[in-house]
Amino acid sequence: MEEVELISGVYVSRETFERLEAFRDLVLKWTARINLVSTKSAATLWDRHILDSAQLIQHAPDSFNRWVDLGSGGGFPGIVVATLNLDLAPDAEMILVESDQRKATFLRAAIRELGLNAQVQASRAETLAPMQADVLTARALASLSELLPLASRHLKPDGIAIFPKGRSALDEIRDAQQGWTFQLEQSPSKTDAEAAILKLERIERV
């Protein structure tokens, strides 16, 4: 099977790479109607959104059964991860949580057209029953202090949360530590010199 290096250290099949290209085209097509990404970032969609999302797979455990993505919006990182999972974790379940009904409709269309093992919950994360996720992600959704209650609610006891954060990462960590304890691993982003990937485990209220 021919493999393509999508981003440093992440290899996918040619078929999966082509699915990601098809997803990029879908986002651009739908953005004209429902503003999935800004006009400015549409020009750099591949690097700014797709590769930025793809790098999160490197922070996941070697095996997982359920990955939950909160505030999936235009499918970042949820649809990207679900596409990578076709190669890397074909039996894993992907749940995309998106309360905006128009964006949820887009996500369902993308799942159908790309043939992904994923489902959409068109609700707010705080109203859903605990989802027992092995991995939970959220990209550009809320501050770390706001994300931790959701992570605590929806993760399995041994689950991990993966949150990409920008230049405010250190401030958000300090704020979150006022009300929470957690094991933290911080890694530099491969797509943004000012960003970081936060991997959290054992999340508990103080």
C-alpha cells in the first residue's frame, strides 16, 4: 500500500490522503453558504485546519475505542481524525458534538460522502449523558477552564483530553489550576510556532 507523509510523523494511505483532499473541497463548497471557515483562512485551509487537526492523532493512545470531538464546527479536528482512523484505528467510533444545526448537517454530509465511521450529536455537550470517551478533543471552542468540566463529564476515568491552544496556553493552564488538578503534557504545535498541544489526564476538581 502506497503511503504519503501527511505531516511529520503521520503517514496515511493514498486513498486516505485523497479523502482529505475531498473533504477540503467540501468545506470550501459549503463555506459559501454557512461560513464553516473564515474567508481569510479558506486560502490556507490545508495547513491551517487540516494539517493542524491531523497532528492531534500523534498524541492519542496506541489504541482507543471511542473518540469524542466537542464543538466540531466545520469538522476540525473531528472529520480529519475520523478520516485518519480509516487507516490507523478502523474499528474506533468517532462522535462529533455540534449544536449548530446547519454545521451538524454539513458534518453528516461529509461523513456520508467520505464513508467515515462517525456520528453527529447535534446538542450542547453539557446536556448530553456522559459519553465514556477514551479520547476527547476540542479545537478553538472555549478556554481550558471551561473545557475541563466537559472533559471530566465525558471521559472514561483513564481517558485523555487533547486540546490545541494558542499563545494564551500558559495563562489558561494557570487559570484552570485554580479549580482543577490534572496531569499535563505540553508539546509544540507542528503548524503554528505560537501554539501548543495540551494532553491532559486524571482530571479532577480541587
